Amino acid sequence: MKQLIKPIALAAILAASGAVQAQTVLKIGYATSATSHYGVGSTVFCEEMEKGTQGRYKCQQFPNSALGGEREQIEAVQLGTQDIVNTSTGPLGNFVPEVKIVDIPFLFRDYDHARKVMDGPIGQDLQKKMEAKGLINLAWTENGFRHMTNSKRAINQATDANGLKMRTMENKVHMDGYKTFGILPTPMAFPELFTALQQGTVDGQENPIPVILASKFSQVQKHLSLTGHVYSPAALILSPAVWSKLSAADKAAFTDAAKKGAAAQRKKVNDDENNGIAQLKSEGMQVVEKVDGESFRKAVAPAYAAFAKEFGADKIAAIQAVK
Ligand code: EAX
């Protein structure tokens, strides 16, 4: 029985008729594992986005820095060679300088304060500045409060950090801030970090508990100090090449899905903070839980004059004033 019509032609006819939905697959990348806070947030976003667009859009996820470091991925999203990145704000200041204000050490009091700032007018204004630079920030997700690890000694107070060669993100505000603790900052992309710690190229690094857990830093770092010296926001950034093609309804679906992803990511950060310390101790890390935070705040205070010059004392005060 001669085939009346070739399958490929049938598929084309069905797709054209709308009977079969054409599906667009979007590449999304992030630094840590699929089960980490970035993985949880990205998965919820992807599921909700696919549902909200009736299956017309779906994700292909690239965890574990498979698409490169965060700076590289942000650039790829800006150029349109990558569709989405779920990234910390660490390297973001290289693309949108104003965003670096959120990286100032000891600027945020706690998670409640940080989330209120990022989800409120100040965070929305930064999203507008990002859009002007070709980065569509669908929602502020979250990396978490950063803590110090190293292979040399316990850090109880700022002077204990003096002389340590610490990897930092490619972020001048972090580097200037950490220098006031006597740290020798070494900026490095995240994918190179585990090997650098393993080989002793650097003595230590600083990251939120979720990253320390997911990256298994307990295998290469003896000491953890809960310094909480910086709140590290994160952002779910979409390429303008994708955004510009979305209908108003799909734009709303993407934004709504991003908010749900952000909520899931923040919950995972809190869960990791609550359960992660015991796990890291069981993996052999020595943990200083009661750090002399005042010694770090005193040490970094002189740098605030330079931060005020760069970002505006009023802008810093506005963040601190959010209740
Ligand atoms: O966003 O580079 C870093 O230390 C970041 O915190 C990590 O990539 C997770």
C-alpha cells in the first residue's frame, strides 16, 4: 500500500495548522549541581514556564558550570548564544556597574532585609538598569550570605584572616572590602576554584553554605567560619533575543514562573543553612559558628567612604533604611 503522504510532510502540515504545538527549547545554565539551590530554583522555573506557555517553551538545563563561568554565561546571554543563566551578582557588575552596590560587605542585616530590598523598588530599579544593558532579569533568585573557608587556620575575628590568599569572585567591591580584613584577594572564575583549593594555589574562598555543600569544599577545606560578610543575590537572566519574541501573555508566564523559581531557591538556601552546618561538620570541617562580626565591621568601615563615593551615600542609606 503506497504511503499517501510522507510523515515529514504530515508533521509540517500539522505544525502549520497549529494542531501540533511547535516547541522552543531554551538553554539554561548555572554554576552548581542540579540538586543545589540553583538547580531547585531553575527546575521550578522551567516546570512553571513550560506549564504557563502550554508547552510551547521548555528548558534544557546545564548545571555544574557546563556552559562556563558565570561571567562567560552572562555574556553569552547578552549576545543571545545562551538563552538563560541563573547566576550570582558577583560578575554582574562588569556588565551593569550599578549592581555592585549589593555586593558591599555587611550592607544587609539578614535574609528578610535582603529579600525586601531586592524585591522592592531598589531591586526593581536595578532590573531596569540591567534591561538597558541587554540583560532581562526575570527575578532576583538567591545565592545566600557568604562565609569564609580556608585550609590554614580558624578565623574567629578579622585579624585571623590577615595574610590569607583567598579566591574571590571577579568583583572589585568584594576585593576592596576583603583587603580591609588583610586578605590577599585572588579573583577567579568559579569552575577553577575546586582545583585551586586542592592544589593550594589559594588558601581559601568564601561562599554561601549551599555552594560549599554542593561543591563538596569539605574535601579540600578544613576550616569554615560563619562570617556572613556579604549577602550574595542571584538573578534569573533571559536573553533579549528570546524576550523580544514573546507575546505579552508569554512574558507574564515567564515572569510568574521566575518568581516561583526564586521562592523555591530561597527556601532551599534556608534549608541548606539550617541543615548544612551539621553536614559539613560530619564531613570533617572545623566550624567557627560564633565569629566576632564586630571586628569585621570595624575593619571594613573605612572602605564605606569609597563605596559612598562610587554608589552615592544616599543609595547605601536607602538600602540600610529598608525595614
Ligand atoms: O553563584 O563564584 C562564586 O563564588 C559564586 O558564588 C558561585 O559561582 C555561585
